[in-house]
Amino acid sequence: QVLATRDLTQNQCLIVSDGQGKVFLVNAKICHEHFVQGKSGPAVTADNSTLDDQGNVIASARMIGRAMIQWMKGRARTVELSDATIKFYQQQKLPKMTQFQIFSKAKGNEMYMKIYTELIRLGFLERQQFPHVLWGECYAHVNSLIARNGYRLELEGEFNSEAVERWKEGKYAEQLSRSRVSVWRDFRWHQKVLDASFEMRYFVPHTDLTHGLHSHQAARDGGPEHRSRQHLGFLRQQGAEETAINISSRGTFRTRAPGFENAAPGLTIQLGGSESPSSRERLLRQSAYATSKEQTQKTIQLIRTRGGAGTYVETELPEDQQDPLLNQTLFGKLTVTETVLHIYALAKPAWRLLVTAFLLNCLATMLYIFVIHHFLGMLWLLVAAAVSMAGCVIFLNAANQIVLHALTSMFLALLNMQVDAFGSRMFSEIWGRLTGDTKSLQSVLQACNDLTIEILTFAGCVIAVLGISATGGPCDSKPVLHALFAGISSSALMAAMSLLAGLALRQRSRSSRSMIGFLYYNMFSTLSRYFEIKSMPELWAGSHAAFQESQRATLEERKKLSIVEQLAHTFLRYTELACTTLVLSTLLQSVTSPGCGRQYAVQGVAMSMALASMRRACESILHLSSSMGSLERLFLLGRSLLRVATARFDGLNTLGMGVTLEIPQQFTYCVGSPQFGPFACVPALAPVTQGQLNTVSMPRGSGATTLAKILLRMTIAAARVKLNGVHIEQYEQEMLSFKIHILDHTPFPSSTATSAGQGQSLADYVQIGGLADEGASLVQCLEQAGVWDQVGKIPNGIESTDWALNMSKPQSYLIQLAQAIFRVSLGAVRILVVIDPLRDCSAVEEETFREKWKAALRPLLTKVLVLLIDQSGDVKKWSS
């Protein structure tokens, strides 16, 4: 089997497989040279080339653009073009679409000017007085092409935006609409007009390794089908008949009945598999499922009965150790007084806006009363509505300010935590609170505002009824007083029932939010151990049971919360309806004259509005009670984070001109149990300064990472380490974080990332995001670290976000060194600590990587103090 493809340097290559399953990559000699030299040469094929007026084969503009993008992004050092191609595009210039293709991939002004200057040098563009005008022209050109289809690029759009993707789909459909004969005719025409000198036959040498390939090639025409294709056909046949889950042609899931238990919609993936019902594998899977289900149910029962799910319960702990977060329960309770005080503390930063909104609502209520008393005309109702709307807008601004202040303060408290206090179980809780509780907190503030407005409206309506009754003249006031008494009594009943229901909702809300927190923890635990769960059926079954039970309990608690809330809402609605009917019937039966009828009508409307306002106020109380669980968890988390926070600005904040690091004598530091350890053993270090490569030997596991944490003051070892003659704990932590850079191996302490820079592109990781213009260039940092060539060989190059997985661990560690070089170029770092640079190197690679590290660190010796902690071999080899 032969597959023709193209490599990253745009050269053609072949992937050939023989009859024994071996796979060979065959490429031309020029391809190998391009790999070594770092060139990008557009491939010369029928699809990627065209002819000029003299019949010379030249690269198409699209391939020129792709090659220039490779060069612009640093994946190739040069672009190799034929003389005919250069001459043609010097005369004709690059098309606007190709220019858009190139410039749309340029990130930042530096990259844009880099590619613009290169194209001007090649003569492919006309020099512009204002270079960035070209981008506008290309942008307008592409919009003119896609406008015929009704689409338009956004101002900041790229070539892969939705509009252009649809346009490209249309062009592709237009191409497919041509018959296969015409496509084949065009291919034959290109094959005839191409110069035969561009063809190159591939010769595979006859060796023991390639014997199977030659044998398979010789018998390919009359021989049997390739075994890989036979195996693929077998799998497809098995997949249609035997697999547990299949996807039908309509895109729906189909399940196989045999071997599945309890197959039902929504519960398709159940315990069982292809093994027999009495097999050991099935028994293990069922046992793991049942055990995990039982443990999850115990935890759920603890949450329901005690409000917490602690991993241990000790009643003898002192008060400062009974915090729900510190004893790892994460599910606690707050009293009503504490909750009110927390809400007051939240509202304090925006109290001016809240008072302004309250006064505007009061003004709107007064205007409404004046309109009812006929002191103002009906048009003033519009003014009252506008004033009330202004109050709502001001309150929303205050709510946003309060939420931003609360969540930002909690995030800063998180960043100021002690490193050792952050655990994996806290991750899901903090994630849920800081990202999921924004709407809950806003709804609580909105409920408080609605409660205030409705109470003011109720008071205004009652005052209006009493005022009209006092100045009503000959009309009898007894029916009004009876109606008012009925309305106030019903309002009191609604308020009392809403408060009682609020107590039940508060308890249900606490349980519901605790269940959701437990569900967060289960989900994070599953996702963080995804490979382990996928590779062990016992863990797979256990995680399935834990998620199913925690999700069922969460839905059950939400159902109970909704039932209580719906019952309370139903009672309030029917109470309001009954009282409104009673009030209106009482007033209508008391009408004796048309004047009194108009007066009673106004009072009846006012009473109905008062009852509606009281109902909405009670609903706000219910909503506030149902959100109490979210508030409690938010407040408890904030309080616990502050309890384990450390100060960052509490010491000396300057260093002298020279930097001297010293450990006067060896010491041990407990990183576990004071009785059983483990203990970090840090050796003594004579005073070291910059200008030389300072090395110290520490056995692996003896505490190099602990020493790094002590240097950054994330861990305190009193009077053990001196920096410029001063014990390091006397310096400010913020200053130490700026002045000291640590190169350590993953996983880092208290970090859930499996690799350095996880989720970041390589360029953003090395240049620390938006600081690219402040320090050394990316190419300079990577070349000094000795990994520029390796970066060009990984998919997507410097734009790769999974670069740590596509490089070996020693190479990934050199990427961390490139980041350290960039930080040194920023001018703040004074000390660089490198921990075990040769870890994960094979015996063959050790000397190569040692020389790379020595060459990379040599330019830094005059700028910073470099301390290298060797844990792999002889320290003396670093000094040679």
C-alpha cells in the first residue's frame, strides 16, 4: 500500500507498507536537505503549481503563502523558490487573497512587519508608504468576494471565520459539481504539460529490512489483500455485529442487547461486557460498583444529617481547627446573624449606590401616592416609572460592583494562601464558587432590592387608602377599614407563611448546595484521573457509581427544594386571590352613590396593588431563603481562605548591588509527620555569588523542592538560609518572587497541572503572555536554550499548546530554561536556581544535554547568581 502525502517543508513523500506490517517513509534527497537546513520549499505537483507564459513550472500563489507562513512563524529558516517562480511574482505580484492568507496569520506588529519586509525584499509586493494599509486592502478584497453570498468578515476576523468557512464550503461544492471526467481531464492535461525533468523515481535498496516490501510489491497485483486491510474489514464486520455501542447511519446510538443489563433509554452503558455472567471480571466490576455506591451513599447521608461530609470527625479539636474547610468537610453552616453580617460586609463597598437606588424607589412611591390623591396628574405615573427604572439601573450597577469586589477579593485570598494549604479537594470547591456562584450572588442582591421595592409599594398603597378614607367626605369609612383589616391580616399571614417556608427552604438549600459541592468533587476527581479510570475497569465502574449516586441525590434535593418553593408560591397566589376578592366584594356592596363608587374603586385598586406587592415581597423572601445555601458556602470558603492566607508585603523589599546566598550549616525540615517524617535534608552551602556556575549535590528526594520553597518564602525555615547576610524570612515574599526564579520538575507543589505551561502555547509560555515586547525575542531565548531546532519539528511549532507532550522531558525542561532566560532579560531576576537538569536523560544523552545546559547558562553567569542542584551524577563534571 502506498500513500502520497506532504511533509511540513512542503515536499512530497511516500508512506509505504509491506505485507508483514512494516511501514516505510520514503522521501527525496532534497527533502532530507530541507529538514537539516530548516528550509520550506513549495512542492511542485499538479495541484500546487501552474505555468507561466514561457511554459516554466512555478509554485502557485497559495503554496507560496503557506510556505511564507511557515517561515514567519519560525518553523523554517528560509523559503526555497525557483528562479522562474521568483521572476514571475516579481512581475505579477502576489494576489490579494494570498496576501490576506499571510497577513491574517501575523500576530502583532512585529510579526506583520517581519513578513512585510521579507515580501518587499523578494519583490512580491509594492513598497507602501504606510505598510498597514495593505491589510485593509486585503480585508476589503475578501469582503468583496464573499459579499455575493451574503456574508461579511468582522473587523478583527481571521480567514477561518464562520463567514469565510461558509464561502469556502460553497467553492468546494462548486468544484465537486464538476464531473469526474473533467477533473480527470485536467489532471491528464497537467501531467502532459509538466516538464518530465521534475519527475523523480524512488528506488528502495534491497536489504533484509526491505525484503518484505519488495516481495509484497512484486506479488501485489495477483496476491491476497493486504493484512492491514483484511484486519480493518474484520473490525468493521465485528463492529456492526458485536460491539456494545454503534452509531447508525442517522447518527443515533444503537446498543446490543446481549451482555447488557438494564438496557433502557438514558441508561445504555451499564455493568457488564462481553464476558460471561459468572466470570471473575464481571464479579470484580460489580463489586467495585457496589462498594463505590455504598461509600457515596454514606457520604450523602452525612451531608443530609450533619450538613458536612468530613473525612474525619474530632470533637476535641480547638475552635480554630473546627473550620469546615480546614477539617476537609467543605460543607458548613452559618447562623442568621453571621449571614446578615456577611451580606452587610458585601454591600458596604457600594453603599452610596444602594442608598441612591433606595431613595429613588422612595421617590417613585411618593409620586404614586400623590397621583392616587389627585395631587398630581396621570402623566406623573410615567415620571414615577422612569424614576423607578433609574433606581433599578443604579442598583444593577451596585450589584455588579459588589459581586466583582467579592469574587475578586476571594480570588486574591486564594492567591495569597499558603502553598501547602491548597489541596486537590479544594480545587473543585473554589472552581464552583468563583465561577458558578456569580448568578446566585446577583440573584440574592436582586431579591433584597425587590423586597425593598415591594415593601415600599405596600406601605405607599396602605397610606394612600388611609389618606383617601380620611378625606373621603360623606362616604362611609367602615367598609374601607374592614377591607384594610382583611388586607393587612392576609399580608401578615403571607409574611408568616413565607418566613416559615423560608426556614425549610434554607435547610433544603444548604443540603442542595452541599450535594452540588460533592458532585463537583466527584467530577474533578474523575477528570483529573481520566487515564487511570480508562485503564482500570474497577475504577471505571466505581466512578460510574459515584457519579450516578451523587447526581441522583443532587436531583432529589433540587426536587425537594422546588416542591417546598412551589407549595409556598401556590399558597401566596391563592391567598392574594381570596383576599382581593373579599376586599372588592366588600367595597362594591357598600356603594351608595356614584362619588363613593369612584372612591371605593380607587381604594380597591390600591388594596389589590398592596396585596400583589406583599405577595412579591414574600416571593423575594422565598428566593432569598432558597439561595442561602450558595451564600453560606461562598462565605465559608472566603473565611477559610483568609484564615490560611499569608502576607506578601511584610519585610525588606530591596537587595543590594551584589547577591550572596549562604546556608551556614546543614539542617532538616519536616514536610510530613513530626514523628515519622518525611524530612528534607538541606546541606550546608558556602557563600556563593554571581560570575560562576555554583553547584551543590543533593540526593534525589532529599528536599531540593523544599529548599526552593524556602527561598521563595512559601515555607518558613527560621534562621537557616541567608541572602546578602540577612535571613531570607526577613525579606518580603513579593520581592523574593521577583528576584528568584526556580527551575523545577513537574508536578509542581500544590499544582494539578501535569506539565509546565499546560494549556498555553509555547510562545506565550516562554514570553509570559503579554510581555513579548519587554524582553528578549522568542527566537533568541529558544536558541540560547538550544531547543530552537526541536521546536520547529513539533506540530504547530511555537503555536503548539501541547508542546510538553510532543517533546521529551529533557527538551521540555530546556523550554523552562528559555522562560527563565526571558525573565532574566526583563531585568528583575537576580537568582536562578536549577534543580536536577539531567533528570530523565539516558546515559547516552547525559553529556549532550550537560553541554547544552552549560552553553545556555554561560551568558547568564555575569547577570544573575546561578545555583545548580545536581541530583543525577558527579558535580565536578559541571565545572570542567
